[in-house]
Amino acid sequence: MKNIFITGNPGVGKTTFIKEIISQLSCPFSGFYTEEIRVGKKRIGFRILTFDGKSGILAKVDHPSVFRVSKYGVNLEEFESVALPSLDPSRPAVVVIIDEIGKMECFSEKFRQRVLLLLESSKIVLATIAKKGKEFIEKIKTRPDVTVWELTPSNRTSLKNEILQQLKSVITNSYPGHDYFLPGRD
């Protein structure tokens, strides 16, 4: 299956894990990841960063928005203007990384439509996804072309190897004759 989702409890390290996996690839990829915005030890929001160097604010405590998750106001306009171009299926990417398909991101109808388009495309999708979610999240996790892996502190190494093997198999079948893994790392 070409669509690989990684789920797990908040704070288990899904973003770090997905970065470790893509560090093993030498194929073209696109997409985005998120990181916390902190002032000292206090988390005040989340930033979105694309693999081509663009960034923006996904959510912040002081952002006035009708779209809220806990104390964070979601900056839907900035999220869409930064994230959606990185998820364009016409980009010359073999793998599209989405970190994450979660509550904040799913406020965007355009994002949900883009995710569906990518899942249906020939692109390989490697994504983190909320462990629990509303209808859209639960629906795409049960698609027949999706594998969902749960990351835990105890399975980190073995899961990384399993996902790398799945990626290698999908890439090899989709792009015969190309070696898209860094030598000695798979």
C-alpha cells in the first residue's frame, strides 16, 4: 500500500520519527511538518514548515479565529497559503509528507480535498495522523490503500525498519530502476 500513516499519542515523537524516515530517502519529496512555538518552557503555538523552505503560523494562543483547538486559534489562511502548494500533486515528488492530518489542519476543506486527491494519485503519501479524530480522519484511516502504524516508545526502532521496508517496496515497484534510498542506510 502506497499510503502510509503514522499515529500515536500526543508527544510520542511522530514528527521526529517521520523526519528520521525521510532522512533515509534520496528521492524527490515535498510536503510539510509542524513544530511547536515556545517562549521559554511555555508552548504558545504551532508553526508549519515546508520542505522547500516556506513557513507560517498554524495556530497561536493569541490568534483571533473562530477555528479553535483548546486555547489555540487556528490561522487557516496562513496554513492554506503555506501548506497547500507543498501538497500539489503536479510537483515532481515521489513521496509527499504530511505532518499532520489533525484537528487543526482538518478545519480546512481545501486541505481535506488535497489529502484525498493525493491518496488517489500515484504519489506515495507518508503522513502522521491524529490517533482520534472526527469523521474525515477516521474515514481515511480505514481506506483499503492505507496502512496505519502506531508509534510507541517501545516500538520506535522496529517500526522504523518496517516502514522503511514498506517504502522501499512501494518505491521499487512504482519506480523500477531507481535507487531512492541512501546507501548503507536502509
